Amino acid sequence: MKFLKLLLLLPIIALLTACGSDKTPLPELRMGTGGEGGMYYSYGTQLAKLVAADGKIRPINVQATSGSASNLRLFQEKVLDLAIVQSDTLSDAINKRGNFANVDKAVNYAAVAAVYPEVCQIVVAKDSDIKTINDLVGKRVSISDRESGSMKNAEQILQTHGITNDMFSPMYMSFAEEATALQDGLIDAFFVTAPVPSTPITNLADNKEIRLLSISADAQQKLMQLSGYTQYTIPANNYKGQTDEVSTIAVKAVLVANVEVPDKEISYLTEFVLTNADKLPHDKNIKLDVNFAVEDVPSAFHPGAATFYKSQGVTVDSFKN
């Protein structure tokens, strides 16, 4: 009878021992990205693949989301460990502006690194009568996924030109969906905030002649007075048939981590994304280095990231509870 009782107790003892062990495996790192056709998702899936091959930290479980604002909300709900967000949306969240004005929860995330510039690109068919942004009035225009940073950029660009959503037919699509819609003639224009070249635009340009609209110098100056924007020139020939350079604006894509993720893992990850930049989706016109990774990032950095930057001779603000 005693032996039988011992057998019955063994699974419970094993469970209690495992729960109290320092070697209990932690769950996968959950990473929020964006729509499956976009750069965030491509970056996340490639990063997860490279990290798994290296085998130094937990696997990354990539999750498709609506984008920047959604990712930051999911951090607050403790659904994510990592995410990519736009620097301007991150600034709004840190400073409780815009969509984050009524958020009363304490910030529980911090920056790891800016990983590439995100360029605001407005695409139309080459034979379209749309020559400037003002010509979008009355047209069918996709302004990207709801809650995405790209949608916010599109709305701000349009508002700078005096265009509100009731002055055109707004549609809300992922990057891949809007490229397909333009090819099929279902929309007249779409907005993408992504590195150059952007895969959905590249694929579209291989099948349909397109043009990119420039943003006027006056509009750029107004936009740069808002948080997070910089001037950006898309050189000619980044896309098939794009023979002229395009003057526009950009923000930065920032890798962000929950502050509860161990410092050691984030220190490793910070170094990993910089040293493997060429193996990850990136802007071929920009070199990712330590300076790019920390400049114009509007939030404090995860302590693990700050440790890595200190080893490189760069001091950043470290997150403090």
C-alpha cells in the first residue's frame, strides 16, 4: 500500500520539482509584427529563423498583427515579448498622445534598436491621372491596415495637404492586398510605409507599370514638425521603371521588448540584429550600425540593450521601473 501511494505521488513530486527548478524552460518569445505581406512580418520571420539556427536564446514565435499601435497595445495586455513599431507611434505611446492619450497603464516596454528606415511611399499606376497628392481627392485610396503606423502616416500626409477621409474613398488593406488591388484596378492609389525597396511594390512593378508620388518641400517641412519624421530621397531605379528619384519622408522601425525579458537575452538580441543586418530585410540605401540603432529613438532602452551599447562605447537612457 505504501508503495502504491508513492507511485501516485511521484508525478506530483516531479511537477513541484520542475516548477521550483531554475532549469525550467521559459516559453517562446512572442513577437508582434504586422500583416503577413508586410516588412514587419518578413523581418520577424527571418529573425526567428536566424535566431533558431544560432540556438543561443529561446525560439521566437512570430505573430501577425495590425502593426505598430496594435503591437504596443498588446504589450500592455502582456501578450507580446518583442515587437517592431514605428518610431513616431512609439513616441505617441511614451508621451500618451493621439490614440494613447487615455492609456493609464504604465509603460512595460523599452527599445532594443532601430533596425531600418521606414519610407512613406505613395503608389499609383503609371498611366494614372494622379500626378500629385492633391489629385487623390475623389479617388479610391488604400491607407493601409487599421491601427497600423502606415495608416497614421497616410492620414497625416493627407491632412497636411488639406485632405480628410470624407474627400476620397478610404480603404484599409495590408501591403500585399493593396498592391494586388491596384494591379486589378480596384483602387487608384495606396500608401506604404516600409523600407526601400518594399517587396509588395517590387512585385507589383514587375507586373504593372507604376509611379511613386513625391511630397512637396512645404508639406515635408510641416510633417517634420511632428514627432519622428525625417526627409528621405528614394534614388532612381529602386523599382522597375522608376527612372526618377522621389522626395518623401521617413520614420524608423524600432525593435521593442517587454522589460521583463531577461537582460542577457536582449543584450544578445541587440548584438545579433546589428551583426546580421545584411541577412535580415533592410533598406539597401542605409547601413545599420550602432549610431543608426540608437539615434532618434524616442523611448528609453531595455537594460540588456543598454549593456550592449555600453560595450560599444555608446551610452543610452536605460529603462527604469
